[in-house]
Amino acid sequence: MTLTAASQELFDRARAVSPGGVNSPVRAFRAVGGTPLFMRSGSGAWLTDVDGNRYVDLVGSWGPMLLGHAHPEVLAAVAEAVARGTSFGTPSEPEVLLAEEIVARTSAEQVRLVSSGTEATMSAIRLARGFTGRDKIVKFAGCYHGHVDALLAEAGSGVVTLGIPGTPGVPAHVTADTIVVPFNDRAAVEAAFAAYGDQIACLITEAAAGNMGVVPPEPGFNGFLADICKRDGALFISDEVMTGFRVTRSGYWGLDGQQEGWSPDLVTFGKVMGGGFPAAAFGGRRDVMEQLAPVGPVYQAGTLSGNPIATTAGLTTLRLADTDAYARLDAASLQLRGLVADALDSAGVTYSLQNAGNMFSVFWGAEQPVVDFAGAQAQESWRYRPFFHAMLDAGVYLPPSAFESWFVSAAHDEEALTRIAAALPGAARAAAAAQAPPAPA
């Protein structure tokens, strides 16, 4: 496959006007090498780059494209909404309809719409502090909650992908009230609450970690977190920006809390609920949410929050995400995981393939399931670079980082899966043949 002629030219131009030539760091291909591809269009399970090359997409805009790219009903709804105007700075009907849909599907009694996952988690933390009158927060190493200053301590996603050792630009006092503990470690959580329980405003966790690779919570772990927060008067924030409306119509709570009888005090959403547009939300208990202005004293605002185009796209996506759509999504993920496992086994690659519902990723060289950030960092991530490029050359677009989730859509049909199946054996052999980089001097 001929790659990157037009992409290289665009990348050269982009680097002159944007830091690193990108508007989000992982897109720069630093972890895998080479020139990032500039995409021209998407349709269903496929992307087409500016050179005219076509790829099966396993990124899905990092999760939002649950139904695939350019779904005709979503496009039609958006076109109709655009014709009415793109932004009003006033309330509009689509934002009410989307909020009603979210409340109907989840544990949240009220929601506030915002424009990004980072904004959602930032606002949820502020609300928790305002509601409790406390300052400290607990987070887990490897969990990424957007680029909020206080939450970048030991974060996953691009921070670990790029090997950034700390959080330059974040004053020490901003993270002084952030307590970081290992994921899936009950004893560490107990110790944190024993030491600081009456000072902890909230504990925030990814409902299932997807930003250090996919690391699901151990059975009962989220319920344990909900209980310990309730015991000590802190709020439990479940970050479902990634998992929300993707792994079930109710998010990971539909696989976990709904079954076990617990609910988070606050929950954050994003990605799928925007249908490919910038939209996110935070919500939860009514008594907590009503501390927000204009009802309560905790201030939060946004000029484009509840944008009528974004809310129309999100609402249409959620309404189309019916039982049949989730069945197709889950079946495609299950089949693809089997294909990956078969190829890696045949090539003699040691790995742990882990999933949270239909989200999954590979931990290279892992002999046991990875349960925390230390395990994720210990993987042989250098095997991913040749694997990634072999897949790319064969027409399959993977996340350009070993620390990110793979996403399928309800549009991944037999044609797409056949393309992936043909690409995997060669890519697995490339991973098997990879050599570890020399140790730093």
C-alpha cells in the first residue's frame, strides 16, 4: 500500500503552525514512529486517507463512533439541525431530549451538558468539593480523566504513551491534595481513607480502565469503592467518558452497579453521547447536582454547552443504539479478539488480551492478566511498533499507542473482519521478531 505522500506534505505544513503538527498528542505517531495519516473521510467501519488509501478503522475517533462513520440517519438529523442554526446561546429542545435520554438509561437523576470529557471530570471534581466542603481527592495510577491539572498525577493515555515523567506546568500545590493509589488495590484504598477520610471530597475512577490499555476492575471493586466513599462521607465519581453507552446502553454501570445494586454519586460521560461531535456530561444524585448554579452556589458554565448540533448527533446515536446494534458490536469484538489471539498464539507471542465489554487491548509480553498501572508499564510495548505498521501496511488502522483501547463499531461486518484476519498473521510475526531497544546508558 502506498502511504503518506499527501499526509507527509500536510504534516510538514501542520508542524509549522501547530505544536508537533497535531491537536492531540497521541495522534503524532511518536510511540510507533512514522508520519501520522491525515484522513479525508469515513464510512461505516472504514477510513480513507488523503492519499486515497482505505483502512478498517479500529480507533473509531477514540470511541465515539459506536455505529460507524457517517451513519446516514445521524447525518440526516445533523443536516436538519444545521439548517435551523448552529448555536443560539440559549436553551434548545435537543439538549433537553438528550438529557432525558441519559437519565433514562443511567443512574444519574440530573445531568449538566458540557463540551468535553475533561470539562466533565473537572466540573464533577469541583462539585464534589463544593458539596462536601473538603479538598482532597483520590484517583488511581494509570486512570486518565482528561488534562485536568489535579488529575494528571500518574495519568495514563498520552502521558504514558509519550513518556512524560511528570506534569510540567502544573504547580505542586495543585496536586498536593491528590492521593494516587494503585488500581484494583483495596488495601491501598483503605489506607488512604484511614489516613485522610475526613478530608476526602471524592474518589474518581474509570469505570473500567481504558487509558493504560484495558484493565477491568476486579469483581466487586467498584462496589467496594462506592461503599467506602459512603462510609466516610466522600462522593464516588465513576468516569464513564469512555465506557458510557459503549459497553452497554447504560455504560459499564450496566455490567456492574446495576447488577450489584449500587450507583455512583456522580458520573461523567462523553464520546458516544456526542455521536462524533464535541459533547460530554456529568450527572448524578439530584441533591448533589442541585448545588450547581443557578440553583446552588457551585459555579460552572460553558458557551457551547448543549450545542444543538452536538446534542442532535448524540441523541440520534443513542436512539439508534438498540439491542441489535449492541449485539452486532459485541459479536464483532468477540470475533476480532479470537482472531488476534489465534495470530499471536501461532507466532509464539506472549500476551494478555483483556477486555471490558467490547473494548479490548493487548498487553505485550504479559504472562499474567494486568491488573494495574505497574503491570501495564511493564509490558513489552516495543513489540507494538512493528505490529502496528504491519497492520497499517495491510490496510488496518490501529491506535498509535500500546496503551490505548481498540474500538469496533456496529458497522464492522464480514468484509472488515476479513481484512483484519488477513493482516494479523504477518503483523504477529513482526511483533514476535521485534528486538528490545538497548537499555539507557
